[in-house]
Amino acid sequence: MSSSTITISPGSLEATNGSGHGAPAGAASTGRSPKASITNVISSFQSNSPAAEPFPARFSALKKQIWKDGLVETWRQVLAELEGAVEEIKEKGSEIIPRVSFSDIQRGLSHDQLQALRRTGVIVVQGGIPKEEALGWKRSIQEYAAANKDLLKGFPPNNIQMFEIYNSRSQLLARTHPSVLQTQIFLNSLWRTSDPNSPISLSTPVSYFDRLRIRQPDAASEKGRFVLNGLSPHIDGGSIERWEDEGFRKCWDKVLAGGSKWKEFDPFDATPRLEANQDLYNAPNQCSVFRTWQGWTSLSTTGPTEGTLRVLPNLSLATAYIILRPFFRSTSPTSLKADDWVVDLENPTFPGSKITMTQALSNDTHPHLRLNDSIVSIPKVEPGDQVYWHCDLVHAVEAEHLGKGDSSVVYIPAAPLTTRNVEYLQAQRENLMKGYPPPDFPSDEGEARFRSRGTPGDVSTEEGRRLLGLSPFIIPDGATEGAKRVIEEANKMLF
Ligand SMILES: [Fe+2]
């Protein structure tokens, strides 16, 4: 991981979350289980994972259990396609990331736009929120932070840029903004259930509270006194769990079936996700809900080199490669040719995976991804633009912010209604009332004693109140049996 400037979030480290080690001050007073602060989370990423141990022999047995001879052919096919895909990304750069206007979403995206979104797994939505409204949210957050500066926490502690703020009025207004809601309903509609009895309503969005960043340019910060870490390439949602957890592994059934079956892999099938355990080892910084899309809404004009998000804009192919990679080793250190890679089921290592850590990727662990060519920065965004990336997408954060203005976002992911997500929503609602951080985040008193905190009363729309679990959900037309059941159960639980 490079050591320069930046950002963090849970489950995603470009957005942030924590669950982990050590009991922050205040945990006892709130009676909640200890979770990591943003400082602890960043420290754990900076220290090259003190918790990581070499993988025990049983992981070799796991490889043998999963292995099928037909995967040799799959591997060859994936490597061949990956070569062309990386070349295309290298040639197009940030332009390959689909950018649509909010009015496109209102009208319905074209076939080409939809295809680009499904293929890349990332999207920029421009113009849904008026620029002045988004800048107003930022001003209000800055006033809120200033009014409560004696109680405020964040990173770095002496000049906060990643704020431990979850319950400001601006965040509530941003999360429940009609354009954000409509965008998220659209994005969740790209998912499907392979079993209509799956307990999930994809057309019922629920809110997952997260932090925000207001990152100052490197030139304006006191370099040397603090350093926010640039986040190297990773995927949110666990690491070894992708193979070790039977439920999670079902998501890659087609990839692991052998031969050409991998071409039927659908990263938008929600059914297997509902049984996936992404956190077998109580790792820090894990998002514990099913989050279909990680996302943020911009509060600044920010482009490449200004501390922004970077992504590998290829979803299915990169995922297939990452899932197959642990079963092979190179016989010629620098060669990417399929002939120079052989099956290796004896080595218990899963490259880039570490117990209790996020799945990491580098040129050493995943050379065929050619990360120097395949990871590109999000193009320039304006205040109010939204960015979303699929939960399996490889992403990173620029280490440097060479721009002149602040690089600022509120993390607002998309999540559908599921049994697990409504349990979380119930706890998150309770914490909102008290001003505590949401359940996946530090277990201290948070904003409980802050002046001018956001409250449910700030949310005036019925749709917004439903998103926060404050008003009963409605069964939409065409709901599957599973969706009807989960909505009924959610309403019983919450009201
Ligand atoms: Fe992340």
C-alpha cells in the first residue's frame, strides 16, 4: 500500500466501515460491542496486516475440494479474453466508465448504456442533485463540525478529513434525496433473483449509513504531520471467504463449473448472495449488510489526480480471473502465457487473501490483470454527481490529491430489503435516535451530545422515511413471493 494521502469507508475502504479491535472510549457507556474507529481502521491498513498469518494446510485441502479438471480450459479462456479487455481499458482510459445524466435514468437507459454498465460494473450519474444543493450540504456539514469541534472525531485527529459523522442533517437529506432514491432503485433493478422465493425485495431500497470525507489538497495540508493512506487495489467484502464459505462460493458456481460454463456467470444474481458469509473471522472494517452497490455522492468538483476513486472497469471477466487464480502458479516468473502456468493445489496460499483482511490485488498476486493499465480514475465529477460501483468490483483510491480544491464525498451505497438488512436497519434506526454511529461503525457515543444533530424529523418525504425504516414498506406491483414475504416480515419487525 502506498503511503501518501487519503480516504476510507466500511466494507469499502473508499467509503468506510469498521468492526474490529479495541474498545474505543464510550463503548461501555453505550453498552454496545466494540468496533474500530477510523484511526484504528487506517492503522490496520498501514501496518501491513499484523493479524495476517500464513495459511494453514487445510486451505490446500479446500483447493482440492473445489478443483475440477475442466478448470484448466476455463483458465485458458479467461486469460485469452482478459488480454483484450485490458488492452481496451488501456486505450480508452477513464472514458470507458459510463457517464449518464439523471434524466437518462428517468427516461430509461439505452441498450448500449445498460451494456456498458453491466460490463464495467461502475457508473457516474450526473446532475440529479442541483450543484448548489450539494454545496449547501457541504457547508452545513462544515458548520456542524465546527459547532461540535470539541467532541468531533475523525482522521487525522489534528486536521480531520475523514469525519466520524453519520447523523448530520445533510447526510439524512442526501440519503433520502429523490434523485438518489430513484437512481438506487434503478441500479438495484439490474439485479435479479434466480429463485422467486428468495427473501429479498430488489425494488425496496434501504439506507446504509456511512461516513464522509472532505479531503484537502496535499499542498494545503501539513504534509509529514499526518498521512492518509492511498488505498491500493482491493475488493470489499472479505477475502478467503470467497472460496471458504460455501454460501459465498455459490456466487461463483458457473466460474468453478469448468469448461466454458464461466460465460454464464451472472454477477447480478442476488439469490446466492443471501447465503454468503463475507466475514468468517470477525474482520475489522466489514460491511455486514448485503450492499449491491457501493457509492458516493460528490460535494466538490473533482477529477483524476485529485484524490478520487479508481476502478478496474470490468466486472465478470476480472471476477472469473480472481476466482481461478489461486489454483494456478507460474513456471516462469514474468510470463503471462497460459502455457507457463500450471495447476497447483498443494500450496495453501490464496494470493492477495489474508484472514481478517479485505481481498487485496497487486501485480505480484494477480499479474494478468495488469493493474497499471487496467485501473482508471473516475472522470471529473461536479457537486451532486453520484458514483456507484458493483460490490465485486476491484477499486482503489488515488494516493495523491494534486488539485486546488477540496475532494469531498458523502458515502451513500445502495442496498435492497433482505432479512439481514432489515435487522441492521432496525439497529441503525435506534442509533440514529440516540445519535450513535451505525452498528458497523465505532461503538462510541458518536454524535449523541452534538448540537444541531440530524433527526428523523428532517426527513419529510414518505419514500425517504421508508428508506430509513421510519414508515412501513409497501409491496410493489409484480413483487415475487420472496419479496412479499420479506416486506411483511420487515413491517412486523419495525412497526
Ligand atoms: Fe473499498
